[in-house]
Amino acid sequence: MKKFKIPEFYNSPIISKVKAKRKLDDPRKKDFTPSILDFGNIEFIISRHFGFCYGVENAIEKSYKAITENPGKNIYLLSEMIHNPEVNQDLLDQGLKFIQDTHGNQLIDWDTIDSDDIVIIPAFGTTIETEKLLINKDINIAKYNTTCPFVEKVWNRSASLGKSDHTIIIHGKNSHEETKATFSHSKENSPSIVIKDINEAGIIANYILGKISSDELLRRFMGKISDEFNPEKDLNKIGVVNQTTMLATETQEIADFLKNTMIEKHSSKSLKEHFADNRDTLCYATNDNQSATIELLNIEADLAIVVGGYNSSNTTHLVELLEPNFKTFFIKTKDEIIDSDQIRSFNIHSKNIEEHSTFLPKKEKTRIIITSGASCPDAAVDAVIQRILDLNNSPISINDIQF
């Protein structure tokens, strides 16, 4: 796999050694068991896969390249490069500016941007409408387009389904930049609809089975459905794709559910005429990270810490997987660990930051699971490990650890 040039401060002395050892021992990535680092009174159980993926490293490399190659020019990002506060803040500190925030709110007026400016397309990709706007301004959108190739794979899959007259069901978060981009590209080729979960898949199933009207369906999916969508015609032949960072098991559940709905409606003999039974379109990193996290569920531990941006979809899903088995803390940086007793953690359900006391149990040895999302630098995980070691006066130093 290509080796990217990213700023040295994103790398780490601890995690880099862990990953190098695992790569040497398991080059085919078949072993999802975690690594163990024992510091005496603290034992870290480190997920087999986590941290920057191909698409993120590609985006970071191109962004810093844009800075180096264009001194004195205005350099813009369409929105956050990735969903990580440290990465985005560093790019802002380098002089880059965001045109929109992560919710699509305009921060810089389009009228102030012209052909002399540099515009970077983030890893999530962008909509066809935005591409056309930039092209009309004579801005080169290809040179610093950092759209993840796995996102483009979803677009290509959608186009293929569209050519065979399938309507595209997109499993994703309607407000997420990637899903907005995928929906924009998908509806160019075929009718498209965005669903967030199995409950919304159930609404589609209820229409297909004649349990609700077309008016009810269109009302429920207002703002998440392509123009001139005709349920009677457009839900006769469907295929499922997804936002690349969604939970794999949930996408599979949705696909299986809609497949069974089509069997109930049309019979298994004619299923191929009504449903595209394709593999999901998750990226390799999301699959690996989720599989490695599922492997952690077989481990005994006192708690779990997930490091990453609170608006990161793939990171949130790691929290979802761990929560049923462990007391799980979702933190963006080491600074959320106030001391050995207190930690600030993001609650993915209430969307609030909560402060917890005595988060580390008082025992001879504490076992801590640690992982991060695909947009989190290894250095941030390193810093969390070091923070916990410092606060607990661990008798074994990093220099004494055998990797």
C-alpha cells in the first residue's frame, strides 16, 4: 500500500512500534486479537486495527502539499478535512479556511472565492452541485481533490445499479458530508432515498407491502429522497449501498430485511428482478476497525477508551460496539482526562459531554481497552496512554516495554 507523507507530529513512539510489530507478525491481517502492553499497575489492551486509514492519510498529504505549493494564495477547504478536531485545527493554524462547517452552514461567501484561489475537496467528497459551482469559477477541482477512493467506489456502485434500473437505497446519516455527496451522485443516475436505520427501512417495507400510502412514504422521507420520486414505480427494483463508515452489521441487517420484503412481495423465484444482492460498500478500514473491536468483546477488561472526534461516524460506531460489554469513555484528546479520578466523556446518545469520577478502579492492576477511529492520529492515542501512565505512577516505563 502507498506510503503517504504526513507531518511527523501525527506519528507516535508507542503506537508506531505496536503497529510495526503486528504488521511483521500478521502481514495478511488475519489475526484480530489485540496487543497487550503491561506497565505493571496498568495494562493496555490495544485494538488490532485503528487510526488513520488510506483515505485520511491521502487527504492530509494533499492538504499540506497544497499549502507548500501555493504560498501567498487563499487556500480553502470545502468543510472539515476529516472529523477530527486536532487535524482540522492544525490546518486552520496553517492558514487554511473552511468554506462551510460540518453541518453545511456557509462560513465564507462563494462570491469572495475566484479562480486564483485554491479549493480542496475533503475526504468525504462533495456534491455534483458544488463541483459545478467550482468549475464555473474556473477553479481546478482535480488537483487537490482528496475524495476517498472507497467513497468513489460507492458512487461507482450506485451508477452501476442505476444503469440496470435499480433505485438506490443509501444507508447513511442524511446530514453527513459523505452521504450528501453520495446522494447527489446517486440521484444523477437513478431515483435515490437515504435511510438512517432499520426503522426507516421498515417504512419502505410497509409501502412495498401495501401497508402505508405513497403520500405517507414521501412525507416521512421529505428532504431525503430524489426529485420526482415515484414510489409505485421506483420501489419495484432496489439496491442497497452505504455511507462507508456505517456499522457493517446494521447495513447487512437492512439489506437482508429489504431482500426478505421483496421475497414476500414478489417470491424468491423473481428476487433477482427486484433486488440487487450485492456485498456492502464499507471501506476496508471501517471493516477492519469494526472486526477488531468485535474481537475485543471476548476480552476481560475494566473499561474501554475510544479516542476521536465526537462528530466522527466511524468512531461513534466503535463506541456502540463496546458499550454493551464495558464502561466506555469517548474522548477527543488526553485533555479530557482531568486526573486519575476524573474524565470528561462524550455521550453518543444524549450528545452531551459528561464528567465522571473514579473512572479508574482502585485495584492492583487495571485493564484498559483502547482504540480510535480512522480519523484519529496515532499520536493522540499515544498521548492518552502516556497521560494515564503519568497519573498512576506506573512502575514500568515505555522504554522497558517489549513490543
